[in-house]
Amino acid sequence: MASPIRILTAVPICDGHDSAINTVNLEFIRHGIEVIYLGYHRSVGDIVRAAIQEDVRAIGISSYNGGHIEFFAEIVDLLDKKGADDIKVFGGGGGTITHEDAAIMKRKGVDEIFFAGTSLEEMVKFVHQRYGKPRGKRSRSKSQDQELARRLTRIEEAYAAGRNRPRLNAQRSMSRSRKSHQTSNIEHRTSKVVGFTGPGGAGKTTLIDELVLRFLNQDRRSRIAILSHDPSVIGQGALLGDRATMINSQNDRVFMRSMATRGQAGGLSPATHDCLALLARSDFDYVFIETVGTGQEAMPFRRSGIADLTILVMNPDYGSRLQLQKIVMLDLADIVVVNKSDLQRARTAHTEIEQRLDQNRRNQQLIDTVAKRHRDRGVDQLFALISQDAGAKRRKIRKCRRT
């Protein structure tokens, strides 16, 4: 199976009209296209950074603010400066972009402008015909992020074609002892890997974004990677929308990659393990993995051992106590976060989850957060726990290297 076409869609800065782009996004994913949606009120820098990190084939812009000629041209120019001129640009703006404007924009390097009245079918056909062909020879990467993005694409394409790479652990000799294997794996990994899972709507993305802000402020030289997952529509494309809710992560020190599950259950992609192995060996202090919204069955990190620390994010409205007994991740998570703890049922939820965790007889932590609230104390507490755990890991690595 060929890899789906990946495109980035966004709405320019000073423009909050997202109804049109949401309709177009839905039509694209219905026809097998993976859409990374950046959201509205986005700058040229945000759009180009995201397009390079996601290694998309094209950028689709929906513009209604009247500054389309300059805005589109700046995107094309910045892509060229970044050595990413193979990422193309198209878009539309209803009645705000005239035919004369479109002619100017095409001379400046824009592929296509769609006018009011263009059918969704015509847009889909254009994307498939223009961006569905294999990429030709690409110019040399100009940055570390660009090279990393292209390598991640090659991993995903290999899985799509059935040529999945050997897993990192499978490359090691089976004759080594389990202890030696674990020590070697620790030394090989340079980044702290933190996995976030939980039901859809619990606030995982917002929580990660707030943690990113704290890590960036703690160390002005730190770099963070985010590997975010969204479900694929069965037999079709995917809407990868976590970037749209990211605010603090729109930063040059943050590398974010959106992945679709592409038919795999459990909240992760078939290529996640190898993509994570690449990120963990790169120049990042932390790698955050976010699964899709998962249910009672999901154990995404325990099965593969890909995370150093696992965090289950819940909201207070999970149902009855009986539901708690059926959530497997409550047995496995290192930290359980009750987000949206400003809701009415939050205190009761904390008590019930605390009793459930006590039955496990493990050193699990329970934290209440309101991730949407600025300077939330619960998020500060979670940040401190992750930092403390990372410090313990670094001490363990140094000890392993000395022995």
C-alpha cells in the first residue's frame, strides 16, 4: 500500500474564519488524504515550520483577510530559503481573491487558487493528481529538523510498503542476558521518553503544551520532540489536529510530528516504535508521545516498553466506580492525572481513583490539574515529577557507564 498524501492546512494570521477549511479538511480525509490541520490565526513562520517538520507534500491556505498576495508569497519565499521548495502551496479565499490576484500569486510560485463555486470534488482531484506522484530527487537538507523529518517519512513509507525496518531491540544479540540488554538500551537512548494516554477529550494535548512551556523556560538550551497520534478513518485518510491546539509548542526548539494510526489498534501507528527510536537518539532532552483517545483496552507503552514514564490523563466524568475497575491503564501508569479538576465531580473522582490505585500497591502518583488554566499548580507538580524522574534516569545512565 502506498503512503497516503500528507498535506498541511491552515488559516493565516488575523483570520478566524475556519468553517471553510474544516469542510475542505473533511472532504480530503474522506478521500484518503492525511491532513495536518494547524488551525487559524497562524503566522508564516508557524506554517512553514510545521510543514517542514511534518514533511508534507503541500500547504493549503484558506484566506479571507485580504492580505493573500503578500501572505502566500512569504510562505513560498520562506520555504525556498529553508531548502523546502519541494513543498508546494495552494489555497483559496471565496470572493476575496480575484482572478487578477490569482495570476500574480501564481507568478510568485503558488500552485493553484480555488475560487468561490469550485466543487470539493475538483479540489480533491487536484490534490491527488498534483501531489499523489512519488517525489523526485530532493535537495540536500539545510537543517537538522528537515533531515529528521525526511527520515521519519522514510520510516513511515517503509511500513506502508511492507518493508518495515528491524526493531531496535531485535538488532541485539539474543544471547545477552536480560540485564545487559536493559543496560545497553538505556545507554543507547539519550532522550527522556514520556508517554501520555487517556480517553479523547481528557486534555492530553493541552497538558503537554503546558509542560512544554515549563521545560522551555527551565532551560533555554533544551529541545523537545512531540510524537502525536490521531486515528485514521477506516480505509480512508486522517485528520491530524493536535497542532491546532498547541500554543507554547509553536517554537523553534520544539519538533512535533503528527502520525496516523493507519489501521492499527491500541493508540499508536505501526511505525511508532522506529520513529521513536530515531527521535530518542536525536538531540532532544525530552520526547513526549501522545496516543489517540483510548478506551479500557489500551496498553500502548507497556507492550513495547517504549516509554520511560507513562502518564494516564483522565477527566472526572468517567462514569461509575465499576468503570474504574475496567481501565487497565490504571494498573500500569506511573502517574495518573485527573485533568479538568475544576469540574463539579472532580473531588469525588479523585477519591475514587485514589482508592483504585491503593489496590495496586505500587508507588503511583495521582495529580489534579486544570491544564487550560495559566500557572496551574497541578501542572507545576506534574512538571516537577517528570523533571525529578529524568534526573534519576541520568544518574542511572552515569552509573551504568561507570560499571
